Amino acid sequence: MDPIDIATVLFKEGWNEQDFTKLKRLVADEVPLHIGADTRTTNVAELENIVARWHEAFPDLRFEVHSITADDAIAAVRATLHGTHLGPWGDLQATGRSIAVAHAFFLRFEGGLLVEVWELLDKETFNAQLIVYRPI
């Protein structure tokens, strides 16, 4: 599979459908994941757990992929995360509020495997969409 195909599987099957069957063959054993200034190492099993936690809090979660551009080594993905907050998210109980959060991903590939991910998201918008403001 080329980088665009792998990126498509990651979002359509992995994030949206919670099906990691194909991704188990397409993701390296250790993948640095950079989110803003934070970096951690992940793998398919941990990604499954991350996606499951998101779906517990946002059962209708889906990434709407607007565009994917790639060469042999890097894919750039522009997407919007959509969902309705119906379960606990950290210390925050379900608000029933909908979210739409802009994301950009840069995915690096070697030998047909996803080996590194950079994620940029609009955290301020995400947090603001979950807060329920009450007049004093």
C-alpha cells in the first residue's frame, strides 16, 4: 500500500470504524507520536486503546478527512474530528455537546510501514466546545 492508502485505512477503518485488522500489518512496532510539544511512543495495540477511549466519550466519533497529500515517505492529512460528548472524558462528565475540531497530521513511512506521527489540533476550540457556560 502507498502512504495515501495507509493514511486512509488509519482514519476510515481505525479511527472511524475501530477496525485495526489491516493496520496491524501497516504500523511499526514502535511509533513516536508527537502531539504539540509532547512525544510518546505508541503501537497498534495502544492505538486501539486510545481510539476505544475516544469512542467511549464520543460514541459517534469520526474523522472527516478533507485531503491527503503524500510522497513516498510523508503523508499530510487535513481532517476534522466530529463527535458528541456522551461519556466521561477525563474528569469531565458527559455534556451532550458536539465537537468539530480541526486537525493536521504528518505521517512518516519506511518500508511500507507507518513509523512516525505528528498531530496538530486546535485544543482551544476542543476545550471551548466541551465547556458549558452558565450565567452567574
